[in-house]
Amino acid sequence: MRLRLAQFAGGAVAMMAAVFTTVSAQEPAKQPSSYSPVVISEPFSSVMSRMSSAKAGIMQKQQAHLAERYDLSNKPADGATMFRGKAIQGGVRAKLRGGASWDSLAKMSPDEVKNKDAFPIAFMPLPHANHGEGGMIFPKFHIDEIKKQEDRDLTRFDLDFDLPEHFLPEFPPPIFLTTRPDLGDVSQGKLITIENFYEMFNGLLNPKQIEGVRLLVTPFAQQQFNQTEDRRSAKASRGVTCFDCHANGHTNGAAHLVGDIRPQEFRHRIETPSLRGVNIQRLFGSQRGLKTVEDFTEFEQRAAYFDGDPVIALKKGATGWLIHGWTWTGPTAPKVTGRK
């Protein structure tokens, strides 16, 4: 009897200890932060397994959301093609809700549209495939070509690109030099990478311009593609290049979240803009007045490459002032001889 009472008492104490341990181990409510976590406590193998398992469900949900908003079927416009002949899609693709027609919507007042919740969801900001996660995400045709040329893998284990290929720009895009318009398309139908840029532009560009192209096709560490445990590539990555988004100085439709806004749910999805015409532009960037492309490249490293978080940039491999000529002033600035 005493043995049973002792066993019961011991079990009760163990149970209460477990309860109090669980309660005391509960973390306080998580406060919103502008910063990404620097120290990752979950092993990379666990992160990859967990996020890979969730990938199919996330992409299925995103495809259902896209189908609710748009008609994404392949309907080429008659007689309208891109430079290499890829068809341009035609027709109205935004879907209306509740059986409304464009004519009936046009007759509504703004208050009626609001009260009837008739505003087309297609005109609302499009979320990232996984908006809480975000990050750069590339079309499969670009991933395949970079893998073929450089053996550098831009595949994310947690997400796939979500828009159909027939809505994306032709690939690879042509290149027209403002300094040599007589040459027409100088890309030769190829994607410009670090593997081929020199042989293709030697003799067409001056040395300073060739060096500029080299930087555009050189991989630099990025938020999702780097060597740390919170990357989103299966293997440690050399990073991404400017031309991974701005393919051949144009665009391939790659998506990202703008780095200027917090919290995460308010960050807008952005599609890669073309770089064609930047030679005559004077302002670059989102919510920033930048006077030159050089200024833009500096802010790219501070913002787009690392989700606007320079703390994480230092951890993951920002090239910083060593590459882009950043200036660092104040009492904590390092003393560097021979650099501004």
C-alpha cells in the first residue's frame, strides 16, 4: 500500500512538474520586428524538410487564388508577337465577382461598388506565392538555363514560380546597344552569363563597359541564395546576379517583395522591370530619388538583395562598400586607406 501511494505521489509530482515546465517554457507573445532573425535555432535539414513538405499545398493555394482573379488560359492575340516571335496574350483577363458584367460595374457609383463588394479582385495587389516568406523567385526556363551554363541552381525548395510561361517575356530577350544601333540584336539568341559575356562583347564595348557587364553577371550572396542555414536553396549557393532578374538587361518576369515596407504583410509583390531605357532616365528605385544607376546598385545590395535588412546582409555575404563603393561615416567607420 505504501509503495502504491509512493508511486502515485511520485507520478503526481512528475505530472505537475511537467505542467509547470510547459507553462514556464511558453514564450511571450511575439512582438513585431523590422529585423529578420540573425541566429537560426532550427537545423537546416529540419527547415528544408518542413518547407519542402508544405510546398505543394502552398502552390496549390496560390494557383486557386490566381484562377479566382484571372483568366490565365493561353489566348494569343492575332498578329501580335515579341521580337523573336513569341505570341502576346490578348483579351480581358480580369475576372468579375458575383456575376457582374463590365457594363453593370461601369454604371455603379463608387459607394455602390464598395457596398456590394463588387470591386474586381484582379485589380487588388497580387500577393507573393508565399507572402509571409517572400523572396526572389525565378521562372523555370531561367533556372534551367543558368543550371546548364553555370551549374548554379536557382531552384527554391519551398516555392515554385506561379505565373504561366505564356504570360512572361520571351526568353532570352534581345539586346540592342545604344552605342551601336547598326548591329541590331547582339545577344545572338543567348542568355548573357559570366560564361559567355566576354567573348560576346569584346570588341563591341569599351573596357569600362565590359567591366560593368561583368558585375551584372557575377553572382553575389542574396537573402534566399547564400551559404547560411536560413537560405532557400538545397545547397549552399554563390548567390544571384543582376541579370538573373533583368535577363539580358530586360526582364524575365521574376518576382520579389519590395524591401521598403514593414510589416511583412504590407510589402508589395514586384515584378522585375526592364532596364531598357535607363540611359535616359533620371530617377530609379521605389520610394527613393536616385540620380544614377550607380546609386541604384548601392541600394540594391542594401534593399532588394537582403529584404532591406543590412544586418542580415553582413551575415549572408553583402559585398558592401568593397564592391559598390558604399560610404560609411561616423565614429564606428573603419579606416580604409585609399578608399573614399
